Amino acid sequence: MPLIEWNKELILGFDQIDAHHQQLVNLLNKAHDSFVQGVQPGTIDATLTELADYADYHFAVEEQLMRQQNYPDLAAHQQDHATFRSKVLEMRHSCSKETLPAQLEITVFLLEWLVMHIKITDRKSLVRQTA
């Protein structure tokens, strides 16, 4: 069962960015499923690596779009992305050693960060760019 369903509240109206966000939601659900199913730490590590790699790809595209639009708060947005990258790498490391508490922390962080980043930070950034 998915942790989060893709829904209209997450759609920003930019096809490429929305497709990226939908894939990030899918990867979050995949990570959650790995935790729930109790798969081996190597599988969880691979899933988190896939999530981190895709996030890096998405962040690069998003930041390039912001540069093209001369978005004034680009540095702060990039810092949000860097914080996410750092936290995911930290979680990958801790997940190989810990069990349920770490997995719950990872799931909550990923869910909150992704939803809040899309609904608030990205929405604000992309609306400003097109205004």
C-alpha cells in the first residue's frame, strides 16, 4: 500500500517538473514498501540510492529552470536541495545498521520533506518565475 498517493495538490502545472515529482513520490513509496516488507538492508540501500540519484537529476533540472528565469531565491532553494541530499546520504548510512526506528525516521523525513517542498517551496519558486 502506498504511503502517499499522487494527487492534484502536488501538481504545479509544469509537465516536466510534475513528472519528476511524481517519480519522486513513486520512489518514496518504493522505499516505504521496502521498510514495511522488511527487505534486506542492501535492498533498502539500493532504493535510497535510486531516490538520491533521481533527486539529484530532478534538482539539476529544476535549478536550471530557476537560473533561466533569474529566480531571486535560487541560493536558498539550492540549499534546501543540498540539505535533502545530505540527509538522504546520512540515512543510507544509518539504515544499514539500524532497524525500525531508523526506518520510521527516514519515512517521515522523506514524506514531510517531499510534500512540503513541492507544496510550498517549489510552488512559490515556480509561481514567481512565471509572474
